[in-house]
Amino acid sequence: MKNIRRIMAVFALAGLTACGVGNKKMDNTEVCRTPETDSLYTLLKKIPGKGFMFGHQDATVYGIGWEGDSARSDVKSVCGDYPAVCGWEIGRIETGKPASLDNVSFDRIRVEMIRNYLRGGVNALSWHVDNPMTGGDSWDVSAKDGVVASILPDGTNHIKFLDWLDKLADYCNSLVTPEGTKIPILFRPWHEHTGSWFWWGKDHCTSEQYKTLWIMTYDYLHSKGVNNLLYAYSPGGDCTMEEYMDRYPGDEYVDVLGFDYYQMNGSEGCQSYKDAMHRTLKFLTKLGALHNKPIAVTETGLEALPVKDWWTNVLFPVLNEYPVSYVLVWRNAREKENHYYAPYPGQLSAEDFVEFYKHPKTLFVSDLVDWNK
């Protein structure tokens, strides 16, 4: 454990009332959240004064050369601590499959999310939704611009999509501790929409259709009793402020302002990555203050980590300049060679990651004791 101050239970004070910091809808009614979800929201807003939380996708279900040991994670094997934020993928929940598109059973993900919450960690969900028109995956854009329209009210796939949302709602409502506490979740739907690689991307629907999709998702899940989600808005790439806000559904439907951006071109891309991160985080800091929202780097990383000091010389100096609540790097795939974004023992950047971990401003699970109590 890091020998620094911990984020204490005082951050949970907002949870004393179920609607303490709930969003206001357009009709001025208040959306109630669980006290634990309000506590998570308060944590996200307060934590930039202490540092930023480090996150890793699928951290405790598999890694480089292993799978299935829930007490293990590549991050923990390197630094002795779990990530503060664990990301999880629920693509395929909508079609009734037993496992996610990354081939982890949803029962296993539920168990690991609850374990992570009970150890003091934060959970985040991404949803790579299958294409409801073609039956393909999220990256199937063969139907061009008709998919989003087809699932909106009066669309040919609207009823089908509501059934998909029912399955998602049932799953979110099942994320309950043995003591009966519904665990809070950072939910990141319809992400990277400023690109066009997903069927809900900018070239495949209008701005109004995208906003309607987001609001419909939000309202329907609430109608099904899903009151444990914080919604993260996550455009992709190096965009302008205008592009970032073009499809923004409104403050009452968003809790976190985030973005996804990766370093490309291996070790040659360090400077361009830092420049793009600075450009985005500068305007995101302004937007966060203007809209009273916490900000986050909801996906990032450098595949295979070929830069020995990437953690302390590339990522940290950027994040250190901005009030970022958390940063999440992508998964360490066990089925793809060199598709990993966190170090494992013996990896080139492992020693540098330990130095990154030791810094007082990088927050891991041992720094979050009791935020959820």
C-alpha cells in the first residue's frame, strides 16, 4: 500500500439523501440515484484536489499469460495494488449471450464488479452494442445511416431495441452486494461517436438522432428502476470543442465529461499524443467548470508499451496539469499478441509504472479506503 493520505469517508456525505445531487430533468423533476451512486459522484468531483484515479479494463479477469484468478491483476503483480477503477465490457448482454464480446461470462463480471466495489474500487461499464439491423457487431457500418433511425421511436427496430435495454436494465439492477447494496457504476454508452467506426458514429446519424438515442437510453433505464448509474459522455479522438459539444444531449442527461484517445505510431507518437491530450484537456477543463461536471480520460493508452518511461514522462506530465478524476487504460488481452496497455512483470515499462504508482497524485485502491462506506 502507498504510504500517503487516503480518500476518506467524508466524500460519502452526499449519500445521506437519495436525491442529494441528482440531475434535474427538463421538466424540472429530479432523477433520484442511490446514496452510493451520489457518493461516487461526489468522489469524482472532489478527487482532483488529491490526484487522479488510475483505471484498467478487465483488470481482474485475465492478463498476459493468465485467466480466471480473481485475486490477480497485471497491475497488482507489478505494483502490489489494484487499480482504483476497473472497466468492464457488457457488449452482447443485449442479445442474451452468456458472455461478453471479450469472452468473459456476465456472471463472472458481476462477481468481479461486486468484489471490486467491496475492496473500495470504482467500476465502469462500456457497451459495444451489436448492430440491431444487420446482426453484426458495433463496427458493422454496412447499413450506413439507417441503424440509429431504426431503433428510435417509430423505427422498425424500436421494440427490439427496448427489449435490449430491458436486458441491460436487468443486469444493472442485479449488481447487488450480499448485504443488499446496489453498487454504483460509471456507464459510458454510445462512445467515440465523433468518429464513424461504430454504427452510431457521426457519419451514420444526425446530431438530433444521436441526442434522441442518448436521452431515450437514459430515460428508459430510469423507468426500469436503474438508479445506480452515472453517465459518462465520451467522444473519441482529437476533436475541437465545437465537435465535442455538437451531439451533447444536455446537462440533465450527463454526469461526467470524458474522452477516448490513444497514442498511435508506437514510440514515435509521444509528442503528438501529448499535444492532442493537452488540446482536449484544456477545453474539457473549461467545459467541466462551465457545466459543473467532473472530467475524465475514459480510454487511453499505448499498445504494447514500447516506451520505457511512458508512465512518468508521457502520461503523468499531461494529466498532472488538469483536474482529471480518472484515467483508464485498455485491456491486457490474453488472446491477442502484443495487445496490452498496462505493464505486467518483466514488461519494458514495469519499473517506470512503479514510479508512477508511488507518486502521491496517482490513486489506486489502497488510496480509496472507505469512500463507499
